[in-house]
Amino acid sequence: MCRNIRVLHNFEPPATRDEVHAAALQYVRKVSGSTRPSQANQEAFDEAVREVTETTRRLLDRLVTSAPPKDREVEAAKARARAELRYGS
């Protein structure tokens, strides 16, 4: 999975519209191999981002779990600790 795409399911508060859009944009960039599509491909690129965003939002809305929601601050602290171990200070 692309490192820039984060888990969005089961957070309190739920993933924002911007977070879902950012994940969709990263996915389309990865799949297309382009961070800035040419003018000839811009419409197709933008449409793909819109569709992936909508599909992701529907998926997140329909997923169910019995696990308690994750806290964003706790998860961010865990990520910082992992980065500290990996890369040092």
C-alpha cells in the first residue's frame, strides 16, 4: 500500500471529507503513475479522484466493527514512536 494512504476506518471523530479526498488522490496518483497529469489526461484523472472519493466514503459508511473507535491522538503518538525507532531523533 502507498505509505501516504492512511487507515480511515473506525476513528472518532470519523474521517473527514478532506482525508477521504486526499487518500483518493494518492491512490489515483499511484495507479496512474502521475502526480500532475497532462492537460489531455486531466479530466480523466479528476473524474477518477471523484469516483474513488465517493466509493471510499460509501465503503467507510457501510463498514461495521465491534472494536471501539480509535483515538486520533493516541494513533498519532504511536506513529511518532515508530518513526522515532525507525529513524532516530
